Amino acid sequence: MNAAYDAIILGAGAAGLMCAMEAGRRGRRVVVLERAERIGKKILISGGGRCNFTNLHCRPENFISANPHFAKSALARYTPADFISLVEKHGIAYHEKTLGQLFCDGPAQQIVTMLESECSTAGVQILTNIKIDRITRETEADGARFIAHAGERKFAAASLVVATGGLSIPKMGATGFGYELARQFGLKIIETRPALVPFTFTQEDAAHFCDLAGVSAEVVASIEGQHFREKMLITHKGLSGPAILQISSYWKAGLPVVMDLAPERELTTTLRDPKARRDLATAKIAFRAALPGRLADRWLELYSPQSWNNHALSELEHKIHRWEIFPAGTEGYAKAEVTAGGVDTNELSAKTMESRKVPGLYFIGEVVDVTGHLGGFNFQWAWASGHSAGLAV
């Protein structure tokens, strides 16, 4: 046996590092095993390299899970204010962008350095380039322990914390290892899917809109009662932008995305004036007042009415506020910011993140079936779930 610890943490991302520092502060002997060549890789690319590290308005309603109540305990015990205190302790300058989103003024590396420093102070050992072949569990007279096998090296501990992340952004090393471990130990998995991900157009819609790539507009995007008012961006493949990424987490194949292209605006008012000309040219002028010109023109060319009577104008007004797009699909895990689904929360303690079936086995962060909205919420879940497990291992 190479080394014995109190806790082995698989994954040196946001959740894993938070868990490690909390456990280390309690005097636990902790090792973090990271398969990549450096720690915190997803932190480094987040927020355009500035790390959107939390959100001031974090509430349980900002998270998607088969059990919407599960995240409440952890989120209440470790709040955005707690993480902000840590950031301020390390003298990291930050700012609020929009909707409560907090970003570093400088590079995201500052957050990684902060977590690494806290782990070092707490006596945590962090090892990179460790490829785990398998995990076994052995029961001895003094209790059970987990063995992480990495080539000829072995690491043993009474507690194993799985913080391996999800399937999103595979080019950064994302794998399904955490889900495989859950299944190995008999835990259920809620089916995973890409979330916070751009949509792709059908062939027909691509022909109509792809040449407008780069055009954006503020919209309200809706799916079955969920709605987000933010920017939509047309890409060369489909639709993106914050409103689209947000609503994508609720999308299932075959569902339409309904968009209000002119929130709280009436675009046909001028056309209803008895003295106004009622034709495509006049409509384009009216619509350009609320929409980017190219989008206004294209949309009207596709959807303008056969006649311009009051009924037709009402239909046109209705349609601009309830434009239905049926995505062909999404751009998948390669472009997804997070993975929805994961380890079934019914398998875990909401207070400690420990498996109800296997004592000493914990799952935290993205590998769990808790997915935040865009805007710092997924980091807050990583901090909160990591903190909860760190107090328990």
C-alpha cells in the first residue's frame, strides 16, 4: 500500500478542492487525485477567463433536479456570502456584472490559487496526472476502506469523495467515471443530458437564418412554463446566447422553444393607424424599431401576412411574441457548460452528500443530479456541496 489517508477526493475541480480544504481544516489526512495535468481547469475557462464564481441571488429555485428540495440544505449552510468572504480574505478584486453575477476583476487563476493555498494551509496533498484504473472497497477488522488503484500506486482511505464532474467539455478531460463508480456501488443515475448548451437548427431553419450569424436580440425564451429574459444569439449552426443556454436545460427532443422577440413592445401599432400604409415596407420600418434590422427584415419576409387587415395584424403581433422554433437538437456535451442529471439525490444525504447505501462514499458537484442556471449558480453548488462533504468525511 503506497499511502493511507482519512479521505480520498477524486477530482481537483471546484467541488473537490472546497471539500479538501474543509476536511483538511478539521485535521483530516486528505489526498486529492486529479487525472489532468493541472487543477481547476474548468474554473480557469469559466466566465470568459474571469470566473463567474457565484451569484448574489442564489436560491433553490435556480437549480434543476429530479428532487428540487435536495439542494436546500447545502445551499443554506454555505451561502454566496461565505464564498465572498473567502475571496475577500485573499484580496481578490471582483465585480457584479448583471443579475447578481460576480466575476473576478483579474484572471480566473486567482480563484484556483486561492483554493490551492487554502488546501496547502490545511495540509491537503494534491496529486495531478493520476489516472485511476479502478476503485475497490475492502472490509477489515477496523472497518471498511476504499482503495484507489492508479497503475502500481494505491491510495487507501475510509472515505471516498467523488468530485469527478460531468460529461461536458470532453476536450478538457471530462469522462463518465463518476457515474461508473456510482453504478459500481449500486447507486441509481438520473439520465444525463447536455445543459446550458446551444441549439442547432433544422435544415429548413438553417436555410432561413444561418446567414444572420452574429445577430442578437433581447428575448423571452420559454418552454413549458419556464422562461428567461436575456439575449438570444443566432449562430452559424443555430441559436445561442444566455436566454437560449438557460432554456436549453429544460428542453427535451420534440419540444418547441417559444420566443417573444419584442418583450413588452407592440410592433403593429403604427400600422393600425387609419392613415398608415399597410404593406411589407411599412412593417419593416416598425419592426426595425424593436429588432436588429436584418432579423426584422428576414422575419417579416418569412411570416408577413397575405393581407394587411386588422385581423392579420393581430395574428402578426401574436406571432412575434410567440415565435416557435423546433430545434433539431443541441451542440451536445462538446459545447455544454454543464451536465444535467447524474447521481440520483435520493441515494444521498442532503446534509453530508454521503451515500445512503455505502458508508464513507460521497458524491459532490456536477456529478450529482443538481444543475444550476447560468450565472454562477453551478459554482455555488460546487462550493456548497463540497463544504457539506468536507464537514462530514
